[in-house]
Amino acid sequence: MKMAAATDIELDSVASAYDRWAPVYDLAFGPVFRRGRSASLAAAERIGGRILEVGVGTGISLPDYSARNRIFGVDISEEMLRKAQKRVAELGLHHVEGLAVMDAEKLDFPDASFDVVVAQYVVTAVPNPEAALDEFARVLKPGGEMVLLTRIGAEAGLRRNIEHLLQPVVRKLGWRTEFSFERYRRWVDRSHDMRLVERRPVPPFGHFYLLRFAKMNAAKFDPAARKASAAA
């Protein structure tokens, strides 16, 4: 059974918000999140193979993947994907296997289709984050990794209060301010085969993290080891 979660963002609102962001996204967010993107791509390249990037947006990351890998990008925003398709064509990115409009919570791929799933600034922008995480894990091959760039909300204190106050405003922009690491911890705890292998801060602002989750091979699955890793 999937974990229940409050749906405070609507899918249509997310798509509309990112359609509006499409013309200026690279200019507004490209430089700000460059170091985070570099960190996530480096993590993905350590595994390599067939890579799914969920929330590929304008395709700003696509030229930075090694040509030895095969990349498939999906996004909920048609306007974002039009820019991504133009980038692929203009730069001759032959390692990009395909681009498609797709809901992160309902990925149209068979189980165990990818060696790596990359999602940059996606989990806090979907209506049901745990459902998206379940889908990322489903399409991931055993032995593969899920690489997330994500904003981690405060658990308590002044920053937590500010995030709470800002949430109604930023929801209209297509994301959440309130999203603590505890939600990832709970997801790992009830997952059958995923374990956290890395959690480290990345620029900017000290609010963003790189999270890596490994999908265990069934023969090597150790619930105690996974739980200890999730508590790290």
C-alpha cells in the first residue's frame, strides 16, 4: 500500500507553472543550480548505462551526459520539452534516446528499465512525492541508483515557520517549501529494496541536498543494513 500524503499541489498547476517558466528557465535558474546539476550528473555517470532524467525541463543537463550513456528525458511541461527537443537537435545529442511528456507519478516504462534515475528539483514539485519515488524505484534496475537533487525543509525553528508561511505563495509557482528529510526517511523505511547511500548539501543557499538511493539485488537484500543506512 502506498503511503498516504496530503496533496497540496495539483498536477495541472505544476504543468502550467513550468510552461510559464519555460522561456526564462535557463536564464533564471541555469547559473544558480549549475553546481548542483554537476554533482548529480557526476553521481549518475559513476553508474552509467541507460539513464532516465525525470523533470528534464529544457534539457539543460543533456549536453553534459557522457555520449557513452543513453538518456531518456521526461517532463510534465510540453513547453519545457519543446526547448529540450530544440537543444537536442541543434547540438546533435545522439545519446539522447527520447523525450516525452510524462507524469512523474505514472511513468510509462516497464519495471527495471533504467540503470539510473535522475530527478533534479522534482520531488518537492509533484502532487504526491511518495508516489513519484515509488515510480522511480519501480523503473530502476536492481543494482542501480536513484539520484535526487532536492530542497530539504527545516524540521523546526524560525526557518520552519517561514517555510510554512511561504507555502501558499510558492505552491502557485509549482513547488513546496515544506518538505523535511523525515519524509524520505519514512519512504526508505517502508521500501522493500531501497537504501540511502549518500546525503550531502549542495549549493545554493544551504537548503539543497544530493540524495542517492541504491536498489538492492534481491539476493543481497539485508533489511537491517538498509534501516541502518536510512538512519544515517
